[in-house]
Amino acid sequence: NAGVTQTPKFQVLKTGQSMTLQCAQDMNHEYMSWYRQDPGMGLRLIHYSVGAGITDQGEVPNGYNVSRSTTEDFPLRLLSAAPSQTSVYFCASSDSDRPYEQYFGPGTRLTVT
Amino acid sequence: DAKTTQPPSMDCAEGRAANLPCNHSTISGNEYVYWYRQIHSQGPQYIIHGLKNNETNEMASLIITEDRKSSTLILPHATLRDTAVYYCIVREYNFNKFYFGSGTKLNVKP
């Protein structure tokens, strides 16, 4: 199993550009989440999903959209990038029987100039 | 959601036990205590969780006080690879909407 994969690993955007961060998992997990981590800070929840077709907002959802059309994929879209969105983005998944045991991807380091 | 308080940093000598405290004085009866750690810039890793009894697994032990207002994560024989930020999280069981605080940076020194 590859676990949780994220692409790209690094990305530089200009202010106002849009892009999609990809996240995929091959563990058939129902739950998936997106977090951001700013330098020296803990993780903050952006959006999460408890199954295909079901998403909800986390702590810091503004400026981001998500959708969950399949169990495997949970892309995060930045609508109009801003310097405040410079961060490391982590995707995580967990099984509904053990929802607390989240498996994290390697992260995407995003810089917005 | 119950709020947690952790010291920002701690040091531990290699081979000794590392005891990481967490205060959660507003915890409610159906909330569990979860511990994760984040090594360098990797994604966090689940360690252990508990409700009111002490728990032990291959990675660590979790001691929860009788009143459940605080807990301690114990790494029995810390190694340099245990240097990481450790997060204490309090949440209900069947709810994966986790909020990570700032955690405790554990420095294991030779």
C-alpha cells in the first residue's frame, strides 16, 4: 500500500492564481481531512469528509474548496491564492472503525508570492 | 471541545523516560485523550489514546488522572529518534474533526 499520497511536493504560486492540491489514499478509508501548518505552529483543520459526497468545514475553511467524488481522492482547491496561504498542507485519512488513527501524507509545501 | 495545555518544550536524556504532561481540566465524560507526534516536517503520527484507564502500547504509555483533568504520555526509554513535537488532543470517539494545538517539543539529548 502506498498509504496517503500528495502531489505536488512543492509549489510556488503568484497571488491570485488558483490550483488544486491532490490527495489520494489506497486504504479504503472513509474519513479524509486537510490541514495546514504555518511555520512554528500546530496543524489547523481546513476541510474534512466522512465519505464520498460528504464534506464539511473545519477551523480555517476560507479560500479553499473541496469535493469528494470517490473514496480514494480528496482534492483541495485554492480559489485565488494569497500570501497568507503560504503553508505546508497535509492530507490525512482514517477508517470509520478507528477515526482517531489518522494516517498523514508527506505534505505539500506551498509558497504564494 | 475541551482545551488542552502543554508545556512548549522539554528536554530528556537518551535512554531515560520522557514524561510529557497535558492539562485538560474541562474534559467531558465522553471525550477521549489522544496523543500524536510530528517528527521534523513529516505528517503527524498517532501514538495512543485513552478514556479513563491507563493504556500501554508498543510506543508509549498513557496515564490519566482519576479526575481526568490531566494526563501524562510516557516514552519509557527515549531515543534520539523520539525528538519530535507531541500533541495532546481531547475529542469524542467517533468524531475525526481533530484540532491540534501547539504541542510540546521534546528534545532527546545524547
